[in-house]
Amino acid sequence: MKIRFLFLALVLFAGPAWSQVEPGAVGGVVNPDDNERMMVPPPVSGTAYPTLTIGEERSNFLRLGLVLNGSYNDNILAGYGPAPLSDEIYTVFPMVMLDQTTPRQHRTLSYSPGFTFYQKTTQLNAVAQNANVNWEVRMSPRLIMSVADTFAQNSNTFSQPAVSQGGIVASPTPGQNAIVIAPFANQLMNDASAQMTYQFGLNGMVGGSGETSLFNYPNLSQAPGLFDSTEYSGSGFYSRRFSLRQYLGVIDKYSYITTSPVATTTDSNAVLVFFTTYLGLHFNASILAGPQYFKSTEPGLSEPGTWEPALTVSFGWQSNRTSLSGNYSRIVTGGGGLLGAYTTDTGGITGRWVIAKTWNATAGATYYVLKNATPQLPETIPGGHTLTANGAVTHILSEHFNVQAIYQRLHQSYSGIAYLSSFPDSNQITVALTYQFSRPLGR
């Protein structure tokens, strides 16, 4: 898995790293009022809404940094013991980020290995990694290809400097994995995807994508009641621009999920009609709705498939000093640590405010409720709910240094998962010191 990621990074960034940028680069912001070039609405692209404000967005840079965190957690082994156990946590996160735009390509790379040390519970000391590669290339004036790969090791709501890098993200499309969070269990995640879009006329576009996702616990004894899963998915879409700032289309998405060591499979197919509107250059909103078919099986047990309605509503807005994004979805999901399929209601919101030149704040929350959609499978759970929330205030000390105060909360309740049966809540307070050095690329 690591070899695949490093090979992809080498291929994408083997070209000249210091090339100059010319007007009309593929990575630039597309104006909704462009009569020739169609937008790719967020429900189609699958990209997350930005959490930075307009004034904070940058491109064409090489950035090196180091984040030092000191944290206090009031329940370090949430759900595992008869009483809460607090601890102090120290983390070190070196990081490198690269963003490069050329006339035909946009390439980004980020990598952050983390080292976590516990004052009392030293058996939880661990290495965490977060890596992302994205490459978009305009193969012709109307044909665009993009590929992406994300790898994470021991990365969760408490073990990564997510708030330090811009806050949590509100995704415009529903995720396929309903993940119950095991904050301190060893885990591996890898998502690889490829997409191609073709604008065949002034107001028409088609495209398709494929994705593989891996969710793995190297030591399942650390997360009793949870399971490994692998997902393969693909989608195709048709998009029509019927006014300068309004798009209407349809998406057909299929996924196939397997679990282990208990072998189950979940097939899902959704046909969703979407509508996207752009109100100005920096606000857009989308709605997707349609029927979804799913079927879960395990050896010796197979039931007829079922249809349910699916719905997703999302928006993203930016100004010079603020940004806000959010979504709500109701879909059937599977995998991500669970057996079978679950009807899932998810809501999330993220906001950022540049208070002054040297002060900014971020806040976000996600809440989701799972209900078992395949109760015929004997080892599934009835369902439950999860709440994650975070907030941070950042003070810029100088060109290279800033300091943050961060609060994070995790609440979970799932009947049928043993380790979440008692004291499942965790609260963490962190003070983070960040050093970063940036070098502009090109002109």
C-alpha cells in the first residue's frame, strides 16, 4: 500500500518542480459566468468544499512545517474500562506540502508522519501517517482527467493535526462507509480514485469515476465488535447547464463492499438526480435525490434486495474573512468497521472566521445516526449514533510561527459493540505550536 502511494507520488511529481504558471492554468478557479467552460458541480467531482477563506487560499508553493502538540484527554480509553482514565499526550508532526499549477496540470502533495507519546498509558504510543496526492490534467480543451490517493495510519479524530491545517471538511456527497470511531486502535485506511470528464458541447458534460477503499485494523482485539472492510465503487454522470449558473444532471453510482474476518458482502446502486446553483463566484448549493438499491449477504444466508430513498443537500460559501460549508444526507452505507448495511442520517457543518490579521477561529461538528437495514444478518448491530465536534483559536506570532488552542469532543453510543458499553465519551484540550516555511513556485 505504501509502495503504491510512493510510486504514484513519484510519477506525478517527476516533472519540473519549479515551472512557471501561465494564464488560464487548469488549476485556477473556474468562473461560473464562463460561457465556454462548464463547471464540474461538487456532487459530480466529489471534492470537499474549502474551509479556508478567500484571503487565505494559496497556490504554487512548497511548504515545510512542524507541529508540536500537548494535550489533556479526560477519557483516554473511551468505552474500554469501568471508569474514565485521563492522560497527557504529546505529539510531533513534521509535514511537507506542495501545490503546483501549470497551463495544463494541477498537482498537490502533502505528507505528515506523526509520533504520539502518552504520559501514563505508554502502551498506546504510536506512529501516525497522513498522505495525499492529487493530480488533474487537461488532456484536451474539453477532456479532463484526475487521480487521487489518500493514505492514513492510526489517523482519527484525536491523533492528527486536522484543525491545525484548516479544520474539518464538509463533503458535498455522501460517503459510502459508516465508520464507528475507535480513537486509540491501530488502523489503516487507503482510498484511491480516478475520474474523467468530457464537455461534449457548449452546455453538456459526461464523465465517470472509479474508486477503491481499504479500512483495516491490524489488531482487531483493540476494537472488539468491529471488522475490516474493502470497497470497490464506480459512477457515471450526465450534467446539463441550462442557465449560466444552474446545472441539472443524473449520477449512477455502484459499490461493492466486503468484510473480514466475518465474510459479508454489500451491493449498492443509486440513481440520483442532482441540481446545483452558483450564486456568485464563491457560493454554491446542491441537492441530490433518487432511489437506492442495496443487498447484503453472508455465507449460507441471502435475502432479496431492498430499495430506499436517498437524499443529500450541501452548500459551500467563502468571503474574504469567513467561510461556511455544510451538508445533510440520508443514504444506505456499509463497511467502515461494521457488518451489513445501515440507513444513515448524517449532518455536518464547518466554519472559519479571520478575526484580525493575526487571529482566526475554526469550528465544526458532525453528527450521524445509523439504523440497521439488514437485521437478517446475525452478527450485525441495531445501530447507534456518533457526534464529533472541534474548535480552535489561532494566533499568528510571526511569519513562521503560530500557536493554537484546540478543543475536541467525541461521543458515541452503539448497542452491540462491547467496548462502547461504558463511559464512551472523550474530551481533549490541546495547545499546538506550529512552525512553517513556504517558498513560492513559479511567478
